[in-house]
Amino acid sequence: MSNSAPSSRLPRWMTSFGPQIIAALIVGLILGLVAKYTGSTADAPNALGEALQIIGSSYVALLRTAVIPLIFFAVVASIANLAQVTNAARLAWQTLLWFGITALISVTIGMGLGAFMQPGANTGQSAPAEYDGKTGDWLGFLTGLIPANFLGLGASTKMTDGVATTSISFNVLQILVIAIAVGIAALKVGKQAEPFLAFSASMLSIIQKVLWWIIRIAPLGTVGLIGNAVASYGWDTIGALGKFTAAIYIGLALVLFALYPVLVRSHGLSIKQYFSGVWPAVQLGFVSRSSIGTLPLTQRVTERNLGVPSAYASFAVPLGATTKMDGCAAIYPAIAATFVAQFFGIDLGLTDYLLIALVSVLGSAATAGTTGAVVMLTLTLSTLGLPLAGVGLLLAVDPIVDMGRTAVNVAGQALVPTIVAKREGILNMELYNAPRNGDPFADDSVAATASQSEANSVTS
């Protein structure tokens, strides 16, 4: 007869990543409502509101600190592997092609919803003041590719009530350009650069371990992010723009839950495995409202859950984080441009809709590294000759729709490398079909046994 004490281990559903995130969303929502109805606002938060702000912003800051070293060392370390891939140029072309295909379908869905739902008609709102925000342009995109310094960093200073505050930012495309240049140079140098390439691979492993620690505290970050969102602007700001907000979310849902599953299934892949694999990044994208902040997790799930070789994922995912935005650069500008035209009583013709499609497919590159959706909208309105004043009106609900936009962006940024890898025969199906068991990534043992077959498939 055994005298061992009964196990006090918690049920798996309580310790699994997915349920933890869902619980964090509920807790954050409750705390956000409490903060909001006790007087907290975005400009003057109370103690609870300020705590939620600090927790949320601190977690996004942790993720963003991993972006620069992750992209740099991942790209440099993968250049050596890509050099052995005979179809590297084809992979790049296929990636850009599928970026364009999914964007075109998404913008068509957006234009159809805009024409059908008429979100800009009978809003009861008065015309807003002229919007004087920044617009995107192709010249700015091209010049922005040239790094201003080795790390692609930038700084801006803003005066507020006589106090100067300086913020540091970075351009992912510039970091990508620098990393590719350094990686190619290392290959050209040859044997003398081998220690550097080994160092890069070692640094990448260390960064990924630190990233894993950051990801494990995602439920805490989720509480702060969703709580701050609710406390700052709540859901009552929708007001007369409810039809516009509904149209955006219907469009986003059609892309995420209809278009993407069709593409996944048409390539012979499991829809369930795709969603269970990408969902941790989608959840974080929704609450963080930042494709760049979510980038480390997006790249991780693309490699570890969806089975995309790291040599290819380290190129495709960072590129997608700035230029692959089916939410911000396709659904949103299509419906928003239709809204503005209807609001000001301007009829759109076939040429106008074709321009919306063209700008949405190509224009996200012109806004890369900027504040995605708003800049993308101003670019679209400027191209069509529509009043930019409409942007000011839509800014009232921008934080609310931005959550859904970012979630769809992230899902698409993982989708395209997955289907391209499948088409090219380099997708690790063992990892793709591995059981998740409620964890954010496939089991370590599965990943270990699959690593060798991945290396063989990439270099074959």
C-alpha cells in the first residue's frame, strides 16, 4: 500500500498558455472597466489606470528590445544557410507575390463591404477639421531604405509644456538591409568570417531563450494592455461610427476566418494546426496593437509551430512585419476611403476602386516603418483626391479597430511564409502537425527530432 501523498499539481488547462491568455483578457477587461468608471482617462489616469499603462507599455518595450538583435543575428546567421539554397531568389519572389495576392483579395473584400454597408452614409456627424498629419510617399520609402546609422536607429524630440522629450525609434527595413549586407560580406570574406558567423548563431540562440522568457509572461502583459485600452477609450467612443467599426471587423473576420483557411486548405495543410500554431502571436498582436512589437513572437511561431525553416523565416517575417498588412493596408483603407467618399457625398467610379486596389497592394511599402494604418489611409485618400479631413473623424475609433487590424496583420505575416515554404517543398510537416497541448510552441522533443530533417530539406 502506497503512502505517497496525493498529487497537488494544477490541471493542465490552468497552466496552459492559451487559457492563461484568455484569463488575462478577462482580468484586463474587468480592471480596465473598474479604472474607467472610477475616473481614469488616457490623459489623466488614476492609480489603477496608471498601473495598467505601465504594465502594458513595459511589456511591449520588452518585446521591442528583442527586435533589433533578433532580426540582425537571425538574418546574418541564416545568410550562410540561404547561400546553400538553390531557390533563394525564387523564395523571395514567391513571398512578394503572395503578399500581393492576399492583399488584393483583402482589399476587394473591403471595397465590397464598403459599397454594401454604406458606413459613411447618415452618420449624423458634422464635417471635421482638415487633417494635417503625415502622408506616405514612394520617395520617402526609397530614401528610408538607406540606413542613417549602423543600427537603423532614429530619434525625435517633442516639446510638451516647455519640456523636451526625446524618443528613440528604429526602422525594421533598414535593419534588414544592414543585416543582409553584413551577412553577404561575411560570406565573401570566407574563412576569416567563420568565427563571426559562429558568434552570430550563438547570439541568436541566447536571444531566443530570453525571448522565450518574455513570452512566458505574456499573460501579465495582456492584463496591462487590454486593461489600459478599455480604461483609456472604452467602447463608448464608437458612437455614430458604429457601422464603420462593424464593417471593419466584418472585413477582418472574413480575411482571418474565411480567406486564410481557404489558402491553408488549398495548399494541403490543416486549418486547425495553422490557427493553433499562429494563435499566440495573433492574441498578442490584438492586445499590443503593434506588428513590430509582436514580431519576435510571430517569427517564433512561424518557425517553431508552422515549420518554416529559420533561414527563410528570418527574411520573410521581418519583411512582412513592415510590408504585409492585410488589416492596416487592405481592409482598413478600402472601407475607410469608401466611408470618406460617402460622408462627403462623393461618388466613386470604377477607376477610383482600381486605384484603391493598386495603392493597397503596393502602398504598404511606402508606409513601411511609419504609423501603418493612418499613414496608409492618407496615402489612399491623397491618391484618390478625397478630403483628408475624413482621417480626423476616423481617429476617434482608431484604437478600437487597430486591435483587430493588427491581429490580422500578424496572422498574414505568418501565413505567407508557410504557404510559400509548402509550395517549395521545404515546410517541416512534422513540426506543422505536432500537437500543441495548450502550449505556445510545439514540444521540445518534437522540435529536436525535426531539426535535422528541416536542415536537409532546406539545403536539398
